[in-house]
Amino acid sequence: MTTHPYDILTLPDNGCLIFTPCPGTKGVDLANSIRELRQAGAEAVITMMTDDELDKFEVSSLPEVVQQSRMVWFQFPVEDDAAPAKAFEQSWQAQKNEVLSLVRQGKCVAIHCRGGSGRTGFMAAVIMREMGMDEMQTTTLVQGLRPNSLKFPAHSDYLAANYDTKSN
């Protein structure tokens, strides 16, 4: 039996982040992929893909499937191999407190992009930095699961511009 791939990063203080490729695209249908993420402990799913990507990969029903599984769905869209733009920033600012609250309560949040590394690792780093983790610890933990994460200059630039000047 094929299973949906994922890796769990247990955070030092509380909660966990589940790194995963797009549900429904790795030989397991969408409903079963979401069920497996729920069984792994996910209480929310963060989608980093755009609506156009969800349509292209035939998973546009993802929000409904997540919600039917009694999980919270968030979308913080970033184009593949692109810098976070206005759509990401607006969505993140509107919903970041809810995401951070889940993690601080010790809950698991699944994060996915197309392949489960680039934008997924970027979003994990954003959450970790928001929770007060420093750059070195964040990079070490994220790249421990996804060695190719946090190597795209636009993602690194965003993290540096938004977190490296803050005192934690």
C-alpha cells in the first residue's frame, strides 16, 4: 500500500511541523493523503501553492477535504521559485496569530508546497522565527529534514529582512 510521504519536525518548546509534498500528487489520492496527515497528528494544513497550481495538479478541492477532516486550512500562496509577494503577506498577516497559537498549544501543523521542500521549508522557517528561534537553529532544524530548503535567495532575503533585525 502506498502512503503519502511526510516528515515531522518536533519543535524544541512545543508543537510540531509536518513537511510534506502536495497531498494527492504522490500516488495517493487527496482524501487518503489528508487522512494520513491527520493520523500523523496534523490539526491544520498550510498550503503554499497558488490557486492556479492547485488547479493544475487537480487538487483544487483540497480546502474542502481538509475541513471535512476536521482540520483548519490556511493558504499562504507563493509562486514557485519566487519571492513572497503581496498575496502571501496579506494572508500571513491576517492569519499568523491563529497559526502560531496552534503551534504554541502543542499542536501539529502540516505545511506543503508542490514538492515539500522549498516553500514548505521557507514557511516552517517563518513560523519558527516568529516563535523566537534564531537563524542558526531554524536553518539547522529545517535543513535537517529538507537539505535543499532555505537555499533560494528570495526566501533567504525575506527571512533576513523580516527577522534578522528584530531582537528576540
